Amino acid sequence: MKDLFVGLDLGGTWLKYGVAGADGKLLARGKKPSHGQESREVIFGVMEEAVAEMKAATADVGQLRAIGVGSPGIVDYEQGKLVGGAPNLPHWEGADIRGELGRRTGLKVYADNDANVMALAETRLGAGRGARNAIFLTLGTGIGGGILIDGELYRGSWFAGAELGHVPIKFDGRKCNCGNVGCIEQYASAPGIIQTYRELCEAAGRTCPDEVTTEHIFGVADEDKEAAETIRLTAYYLGVALSGFTNVFNPEVIVIGGGVAEAGDAFIRKVEDETKKLAMRESASRLRVVRAQMGNEAGTVGAILLAAEGYAKEKEGRA
């Protein structure tokens, strides 16, 4: 029987999940409301139901060996516990993901930060496939990050590494939700891009539409000079941040995902140009900046790979 692994991608609104072998090719998938505003007990109940559904769907294919979980917040990977930073899941702080889900299912459980598992999917099977050293950035309501060094995820000394969205790029910049000022999240996330556009419109004496979106800004850039300038500035701000990451880590590839990246390859090329212009020549000479490929499956597939790789390492250790 084939070894199978369930991946759970936990969000404040939805739990997305799937099952696959170690190759990450989904055999079944699903999506349920996560009830993220409710108690841990409720959230764990939803997870347990998802695992049972995937087990039933693949009973004639193989045997479930382990579960991988991608969770918002800072996750102690070694213990499988959430240790902080998940404001959209108000009762999730301190959740013993490995212990509780393992008790409920009888399976090995591996848990990590959601951006880390998305980075794992992209660097194993997506746009960064084959890279040993890579950086992953997801641009949405906030900015998440992941770092791959010598083929392994870098988590930091206390599992709070790769908070790439909170690297300051302007010492006198906008106040960030993390308490600092000038973080890249305030300039290259969707809300940050919209704020830049509003500020430029105001400076030009224009009134912005009431409901501005990043899709609107990118869509009207050919005839709206403030929108075009917003895109130029956003690419520049990202270039400032990414050039710093490039000088420190010398990655082969930087993968950009999330809703903002859906603006298209032309925007990614602008970001790559700015990064290479600002980084040290030796660090950036062979660097590629590319758009993520895994889309909405990245979190689920990354969680599956987290479980499969963790299980394989433990199995080797027991051999």
C-alpha cells in the first residue's frame, strides 16, 4: 500500500486540505469553514473531520502515515505548537497542534508557519523547483516570507525567522501593525499599494474611487499616471527589500506569490530589474525573480510535503 499524507492549510476563514503521496500529487482535496473565530476545540474538530474525509477518500489507494499543518503565526516546528502571532485566530494562541491532532487521529503530525509550507511547495514543485537557496514572498493583505538554505527551510533560532514583510525600508515611513515604522508590508502589500495610490491622487488634486483595489490600479495604469507611478514605486520598494535579501542570502531564485503577484509577469520583471539594479552585482548576476506557480494549492501541497519529508527523516532515523 502507498504511503499517504494529509495536508491542512489553516486560515481564519477556511481550512483547505488534501491528500497525496510523497510526490505531492493530490488524490483528493476539500475545503471547509475553519470557524477561526471560535474555540480551539471547534477548529481541531474541523481538522479531524477533514482528515477522516481524506482517509475515506483514499482507503483503497494507500495508508495515511502523517499529517502536515500550515498555520498562521509563529509555530515551534520541533514541538508542533503555536507560540504567537495569529491575530485572525484569536483563540489559537498556544495551540498544541501536534499533540491534540495526533491524539485525535492517531497519526504523526508536523506543523509549521503557513508561509513556510507555501515556500516548501514552490521550491520543491513550483517556480523554484530544483533550487537549493531560494526566497519566497507572498504579497496579499500582509506579506509572508520563507527562506530555503541548502535545500532546507530556515526557521530562525526561535522559529520566528523569515518575517520578510517586517524588514524596514524607510526609517521615517508608515506605522506598521507590528509596531515598527517603514516595513515593506506597508508599501508592497495590497493595502500598502492602495495607500500609495490614494496619496498620489491626493497630491495631484484628484479624487480616488471609493472602492480602490490593486486590480483596479494595475488595470488602469496605461491611462492613469498616478496608477502607473504607484506600480513603479511598488516595484522600487520591493527592489529595495529584495536587493537586501539578495546581498545577505545570495539566492538562486526569489519566488513572488499572493494576490498582488497576479498582476502579471510584466510587474515581476519590473521588480527583478529594480532588485538587480540595487543589489551587489556578484550577488544578483544569476538571480531569477519569478511568479509563483502553485496558486491556491500551495498551502495544501506544502503541508503534505512537510509531513512526507518529516516522516521520511524520522523513518531514516529509526532504521
